[in-house]
Amino acid sequence: MTRPFYVTTPIYYVNDVPHLGHAYTTIVADTLARFHHMCGDDARFLTGTDEHGQKIVEAAEKRGLSPQALTDQVAPRFRETWVDLGMRFDDAAETHGFARDFIRTTEDRHKQVARALWSKIQEKNPDDLYLATYEGWYCVGCEAFYTESQLKKDGGGEWVCPTHERPVSWVAKETSYFFRLSKYGDALAEHIEKHPHFIQPEQYKNEVLGFLRGGLRDLSVSRTSFSWGIPVPEDPKHPGEAARHVMYVWFDALTNYLSALGDPFDAERGPDVVRYWKSAVHTIGKDILRFHAVYWPAFLLSAGLPLPRMILCHGWWAIGGRKISKSIPATRVAPVALAHDLAGSSSVPATGIDALRYFLLRETPLGNDGDLIYEGLIERYNADLANDVGNLINRSLTMLVRFGGGGIGARDAALATTGPHASLARVAAEAARDARMSFENFAPSRALEAIWRLVREANAYIAATEPWTLAKDPARKPELDHVLHTLTAALWWTRLLVAPVLPATAAAVDGWLGAGLAERDARWPAEDAFGTDLPALSPQAATPLFPRIDEKRAALLLEKWLPPESTVSSPTAPSVRPQPTVRPEPAGAQAAAVSKDAFTPAPLAPTIAYDDFAKLDLRVGLVVAARAVPKAKKLLELTVDLGEGRHRTILAGIAEAFAPDTLVNRRVLVVANLAPREMRGLTSEGMILAAGDDAILALATVDADAPPGTRVK
Ligand code: MSP
């Protein structure tokens, strides 16, 4: 029996058309589904649209439409975008080999299950849903309530939402149903501790545990001030209330993950729930972590349902250092248009989509924030796609046609164990193994790194074996045959391994090799089968797949992508390395700029011997979590990964220069062998290096993603 693998994206609000941030989550989930299908799992993919709630009501009013008309207009835009990006819904099983569903929360199948979940909670735990009054701050962008301690004040002293940075609105006293969330804190913490992979990557698990430690407040889960939602079941209008209660939009929306499978409480309508539910992996962005890792499991526990397998949380993409936002046109990147631009004159236009998928997945480890810098995109396209994989495909096929007469040569078992032939086989086996492990561990960027080791080794193999020289000497025909066969094997494995991320490339190579392997039938190769698992092939020459973006085209693209007022980058210099993560400006940066001229360095300390220096053990540390230390204005408590298999607590006096959130995922330099020190009831196990003092504080860091624990000398 195949293992089920059920992967979901968040369902998208229909007040907005799809942008690159939405595309990222969807592409991550799609890649995982394709990979698992290739490994023989029973994959299932779900996406959809979140169509109820105040946000949609307001967006519809602005456009002079009814909410239903707005959702009917925008929901198809999402579906079409995913179709344009190569995801099939209607004939998914036929093309991809696995089921792909698109759910709208205005569909009956969904409403029915949302109501069933509510009723089940009432039935199993009658005290979990109770009527009470609330008033408080609400962010329509997040569709969430906030306490003042969770909000920020803007320049004018107004409370603003920390995610949307827009003013929140005051909701006057209203009666609503509350969900007894406070009852579930311990059960959730226990579940997370017992299932260490429930929230991934690690830093987000720590964030949720921190949130749980702060204690949970009951959650308002219905509204009467508008009617655009799913009515609370069996709940007539209460005397003195303006209208019937509709469910809080997050209660409604989260249920989509179940409703798309069927009714969990009805044996006849829910066999897919039984089959897939426990394998569910919810791919989400970090802004909606709390809803998925706290509220959703609490609702499920209350209804007596099992929890999903995993909440897989990713960071945010910025464009040229700026957060994607409606109000900044340069950040409103339409994914399909960008893919189209990248395709340029490719003989297979869909490889523009592959290029976009590749960049998004390769550039930033899942979980970290990413920054799309257009020059970096072009540079990576040219280096990894045009140069590495594009060249490999082109050169191999050309040589198979020219020197192999359209055949694929023949394997020589003795030769296979020698020199470059053996090392290519070894690298290929490692690539298949490492990439598989990385995909299984939800690390697509590492999987791609592993696959590219094979691609580069295969290019190096061509240079080392020089098939064109072998072809000149009839006596070396058996060697040539073996080289051509090995090259075909490398191309075949490249086609298989890239398929989850670059499906159009895989299909094109398949066509040129004459393999006739439908996407749904392609399987991940067995590690020990390199060179021995080739199907019948009849190669033909390739046409350009990833044409190089030369300086002239780069300038044109950058001019198109960067609006004239943009100061993000120069349109003519495609040479800047991409920034691996979004690094918000440290709070001290402005002060540094102001006081630079007046700066006099402190006098030098007395000279020390090298041996004194060598006593210091300096290491690269990755900040996994950061939080304020209560009642200590200057101190932050950092959780730092030094590659030791456990995390260290390090206290740093940098609270006045850095907000805790801005430090997570940053690499810092740590004095790792400093004696532990007690401060404020905590033990600090090391010291972070920083330059300057309170006014000008800059963290010492490394300019590449060196692994945590790397020694600094
Ligand atoms: N409707 C809710 C989700 C309900 S799921 C039961 C919602 N919708 S959303 O349209 O606002 O966002 C959907 C997803 O897009 C979120 O995971 C969010 O993190 C992601 N992104 C939106 N902007 C993004 C970036 N700039 N970068 C990466 N992902 C971002 O929230």
C-alpha cells in the first residue's frame, strides 16, 4: 500500500490577485507533491481561496460589487494562475499522476464540513463554545484581534498591526461565541514536544512554544456585525442582537483542509479523510503560523480529531529589499508575467516557469526570508540554468547525435569502475541520495544543490573525456561508446532529479531523448542504478532551452522590471550577488550615518601574543530565536545554533539597537569558549560580537552562509 502524502497551501484571500508571495507557497507545495509522487507515494495537493469575512466585504464594497460577485471574479484568477504555472486540476491524475484540488470556502462541500466541525465541538465539549462579549483592536488585513502589547504605534501615535503596518480598527462591544482556547495550551505544548517535526523548521517551533508559554486567551469565533460568512449551526438570532452569528473567518478557513477531503464525521462521505488526514503537511507563510500551529490544532483536539502531520512554515519574500505590498508597485510582481519574461526566446516557453521555480526554491533555504534582486535572478539564471543545466542538455544531445549516430553508445562494465567514469557514477548516486533526503526533509534548496553537483560533474566529464577526440580514433570506439552511454545516463538522471522543480525541462529532455515517459510514470531513480536503468532511447538534437540572458537583454528586462523611480539596483550592471535573506536595517543604522563624521576610534589595547588570540574559540552562530529579557532594558535572550546538536542561550546587551524579530536567522560571531555567566536568572553560554556601543551598534557577521559552528580564525 502506498504511503499517503497530503500537502496543502493556505487558501488565498480574494481581495487581491495572485502575487509572487502566493506563488512561492504554491510552488513549494507543488514541488513536494511531485517529488512524493515520484517516490511512489500517494500524493494529493490542495489549494484554494478564502472567501468570507470582513476583508472581503470591504474589498467588495470598494469595487461596488457584492461579496459573492467579487469572489466569483477573483477565485478563478488564482486557479488560472496555478494552471498557467503548470499545475493541472481537472486532469491532474492523468497528467501528474496525483490528485490536485482547488477549494473555495463558498462551496457547499466546505460550508457543510465547517458547520459539522462546529457542531462536533459543541457536542464533545459543550463548554468550549460559549457566548460572551468582547471589544478590542482588530486588523482586517490579518482578520485577527490584537492586544495592545502585540501592536506597534506609528509616527502619529496610532496603533498599527505588526504584519500589515496599517492602523487597526476598534471593534465596539459585541456579543460573540468564544472558543475556550485557554484550555488547550498544555495539550498543544505536549503534542509539539512529543512530535518534534510537527512545526518545521525548528525556529518556528520555538516561536510557537514561546507563544504557548505566554498563556492562551479564549478566542472570539463568531461575528454579528456582518453576514458574509457561514452561519453558526442551529443558532437562531438572539434577542437584542443585530443579526445571526456567522463563524469567524479563520475557523471557517482552516476547516478547508478537511472539507476538501470529505466529512470527517460521516463514514460514507469521509474515506479520504481517513486515508490522507494524518499525512497532512500544511505549507504556510510565517505570518499565519499562530492560526495553524495553535488555533487549528486546538479546534481539532476539541472536536476529537487527529492533528495533521506538520506545519511547514516559510519566510517572506521581499523584492529588492522591499516587502511585497499593494502600495509599492515595484513589489507587485505577477508570477506568470515574470515567468514569461524569463522564457524569452526559449524553444520551450514553459521553461520560464521552471526558471522562476528554480530561483525561488534554490535561492533561500525554506524557512528563511528571501529577497528577489533582479540582477541576482539574471545571474543565477545564466550560471545555473543557461550555463550548467542548459549546456549539459545541449552538448550531450549534440554529441549523441554527432558521435553516436542517434544511438546512446554502450556501457562497458570494466571501464565504468575507472577514472572519470567512476567518479561521475559516484557523484550521481550521491546526488540521488542527498536530494531525496533533502526533499524528504523539506529542504528543496539543499536538494537542488545536490542535483547541481551531478549537473556540474557531468559537464566536467565531457571536458575530461573529450568525446570529439575519441571519435577521431576508430580504435577507441568502445571507449567512446561508454562515454556516450554514461553521458546519456547522466542526462537521464538529471531529467529525473530535476522533475519536481523543473517539470517543463524534464518533459523537454524526455522528448529529445525519445523516452516517451509520461510525467505520471516517472519515478525517482534507485541510487545504485546509475547507468543500468536506461529505457530504450532515440536521441535527437535539442533546441535552446535556457538561452543566455546577455547584457543587452538583461538591460531591457531590468528596465521593464524596475520602475523608473526605483533606486533598488542599476539596470545595466547584472553582476551583483543576490542577498540570501532579507536583512532589515538595524535600528542603529541611521544613527551610524548621522554620526560618522564625528567618530574617533578608541585607543588600541596593548599588543597580545598569537597564543593569547588562539585561546579564543570564535564560531559562526545562527540565531534561532530572540526575545526580550523581562525588566532588563538592554538585554536580549538569544537562542543560538552552533552546530552542536543543542542550542545555546546567549544574553546580549543589544536590545536598544535590535528588535528581537530582526535577529532571527542571522549569522553572528560567537565567542564559544567563554565561561558561562549568570545574569537575571539566566545562564549566558557565550558572547555575541558587535561593533560600537548603544548609538552605533553593528553585529559582527560573515558574508556567506557558513554553517553554524564554523570556526572563525
Ligand atoms: N487566507 C489566509 C490563509 C488562510 S489558510 C486557512 C491568508 N491569505 S493570504 O492570501 O493573505 O496569504 C496566503 C499566503 O501567502 C500566506 O502563507 C502568506 O504568508 C503568503 N504570502 C503573502 N505574501 C508573501 C510574501 N511576500 N512572501 C511569501 N509569502 C507570502 O493569509
